[in-house]
Amino acid sequence: MQNNVVLDTAMLASLRELLADKFVELVTTYNRDCALRIDAIRSALLAPEFAVINHEAHGIKGSSRNIGANSLADLCEKLEQKARAQDPAGMEQLFTAIEQDFAVVSAELTQLIA
């Protein structure tokens, strides 16, 4: 099964080496934090609350870049830009792509620490 979600394995390897025992904590915190932020975006899309969408997408983007989930970070950057421009067009589709990417990233990261 091939997907387009690519984790930067070199970055993850160096993080694992650098953090040692704390790597599991990093992955667990990342997964929990992003899930909460995705829930916040889901709620904010209903209004839409652009400031909330921008803030939460920005947070996921930064965390994802730091952990090597670059495709997810790129999607969040697009959502962040739409929120800043207060442009709701296509936000739902972007959000769906973010949810799908996060599900794959989270599963792959969870496998790494299993």
C-alpha cells in the first residue's frame, strides 16, 4: 500500500538519537497535541472562526515540520494562508486532507515507538 505521506526518516532517526528515552514522549505529545488542534479546527470551520483556524493550523505546521511530517506541514500552511486571507473556499477539502495525512503520520509514528 503506497501513500503520499512521507516522514523524513533521517530527521526522525536523528531525533531518536538525540532524545533517546524522550523520543517516545515527543511522539506521544505530538500525536495528542495535533489531535486536539484538529478537533479545534473542525469546530472553528463551522463558524468559520478564521483566527482559531489560523492559530491551530500554524501550531500543527510547526510541530509537523519539527518531527519530519512535511506533507502535513505543507497542507497546514495552505489552510493557515486561507484563514489569514479569510477565504473559506476549499477549506473543508484542505481540512479533510489534513485529517487523512495526520491519521497516516500518527499511525507511522506510533509504529516507530511500539
